[in-house]
Amino acid sequence: MRPLEAVRDVEPGLGEAGVPSPRTDAEHLVAHVLGKSRSQLYAPNGELTEEQLAQLRSLAERRRRREPLAYLVGEWGFRRLVLFVDRRVLVPRPETEALVERCLSLLRDVQTPQVVDVGTGSGAIALAIADEHPGARVLGIDASEDALAVARANAARTGLADRVALRLGDLLTSVTGRVDLVVSNPPYVLPHELDLVDPEVRDWEPRLAFLGEGVADRIAADALRVLRPGGAVALECGDRQAQALAKHLRDLGYQDVTVAHDLAGRERIVAGHAVGSPP
């Protein structure tokens, strides 16, 4: 079977299972099995072996059960990086790329910033900041040793382990000293919203990483303890949560509080600057 025939064979079953982008996912799966890019599937030559067809059918069945595509292919792109991912971590998302963009803007005039990424997961935020700001040194913290194992693999994979340290910890409790930026994509799906979440997230991704209430508020409050005067906090939040989070930052004493949008135009990123000395 030729690659595009295999794509056409897989696509209908994915669509029937409710996969949002069945054609694209089918192309990803066929390309993964062949070890090629999606664009190479359109070359006129080449066929899948029986072994490759068996592997493809197995992967397609898992995708029909709504296992995330990133887990099936074992890696996912995030900004300029390609990161290893599996069920121990959230799949990096475009919304979080916008958070990194906001962080880089906040750090533009800081030559050698010290950054803390709370709930680092796969290391996506920490590694992207280090990759795109050559003077940055980043500490990634996570409460899951399993997640940290993935982050360590990604630090080695990207060649950024010399500037990205990783530590087991509960939010900011283990952080001392002064830093220029605290960033987090914390758990923000509320318990009563769980049934509204896509099956890929609800049934497969680690709930510790996405299900939570008030976590961003706690991070913002404790960040005042470690931020230098003028340092910033940047937080991702759920849809329709940004204005309440921005108010919380202002109530805590943050200045220049801003709300930024993700690529879909939703209010998603809240940031503010600490002033004066930490309490």
C-alpha cells in the first residue's frame, strides 16, 4: 500500500471516532511509521511493508480511542524545539507558546535573567526560554518525578542542560534568593469542568498537571517572596479566568498587570511586575 493510500485508509476511522483533524492525524501516523515527513508522503514512489501496515493499524486504533497523537509519535514541536513526550506529561500546546512569547518580551532588557518555571512538566517553557534567550538561566520545578524524568531527557536532547536546572518540589516552596521571572502554566481546569474537556486530555493526560483550582493565585502570592523589585510573574490561565486572575495580581500589589491573548484570540496570559522589597 502506498503512503497516500494508507492515509486514505486510516482517515475515515479517525473521523468516525471524533478525532478533530482526521486527515492531518492520518498523515502524521503514516509519516511516523515510515520515518518520513508529512510532505514526503506525496512523493510518487514507496510502499508500506506488511510490518509497517501492522504498526500503522495499531497506532490508528489507539488514536481512535483518542490517545493523543503526540504520545503515539513520541514527540511534539514547541516553538523552535522538538520535545519528547509521553503520558507522564502534558502535550505542549500553542497557547503555551504565547506564554513563552510574553516571557521573552518581559526579559528583553535583562541580559542574564534568572527564571523559575513552576510545574515544568516536559520542560517546554523552561527550555524554550533558554533556547531563545541565550543569557537566561532557568530552574524548572515539578511535583512529579516522572515528569522531571521527561524534562531531563528533553534538556539533554536540546543541548540546554547547562542552563536549565530541574528540581522536585511543590510550587515555589523550595525556591530561595531573588529571580527576575516566575512563569507557570499551572493546573487550571476546574473539577466541575472535567466532563467538558476533550477526551485526549480527560482520559490520557496527567490530571495532576491540568486539574486544579486556585493554583495560579498561590503562585502569584508566593512569587512576591522571590522576585526582585521590578521582576515579573507570567501565568497561563483557562478561558474566562484571566480577568479574575488579573484582579488578584493587582490586589497582591503587582503593577502594570496585563492580559494577553493566545493565537485564538482568547484571554490566556496574565502578567505583572513586583515592586519594592518582598514581604
